[in-house]
Amino acid sequence: MSIDKGTKEEITKKFQLHEKDTGSADVQIAILTERIAELTDHLKKAPKDHNSRLALLKLVGQRRKLLEYLNSTDTERYKNLIKRLKLRK
């Protein structure tokens, strides 16, 4: 389960900090969020797919670590990203 190249480029352009930014925490978190959403939809259709469930848990942990890093380094960027991705209620 991976996102296609076009979707990834679209997400990168939407969340990049400058023109050549492809790997900032913002972009990585946005891409992980998209992959998590796709895996969640897949698991609703195939609840016995345990390998995908483990992959989902790994992605959620990775995103959590990146969010903690972003919060500790730049709180304003963190808050803005949370709003844009609608992660917290």
C-alpha cells in the first residue's frame, strides 16, 4: 500500500516550506497521514490483513515521532500543520 507519484507530488507542493523542499517534517507528516488514511480504508475492507495492520501501527508511530520533533522545535509550525491536516479535534 503506497501512494502514487502524482498524489505524493501534490502533497509535497501543498506542504513544502520552500521551492525545493521535499523532506521537511511538514511534508513527511503530510505524506504519512495520506498513507495512514489509505491503510485505514483498506483495513475496513480486509479486517484480517494483519501485515497491513502492523504497517499501519508503524506509520502511526513514525508520524507521532515527527510530530513530537516538530512540536519541540517550532510550536507555531506544529499548530499550523495540525490544523491543516485536521489531526486533533
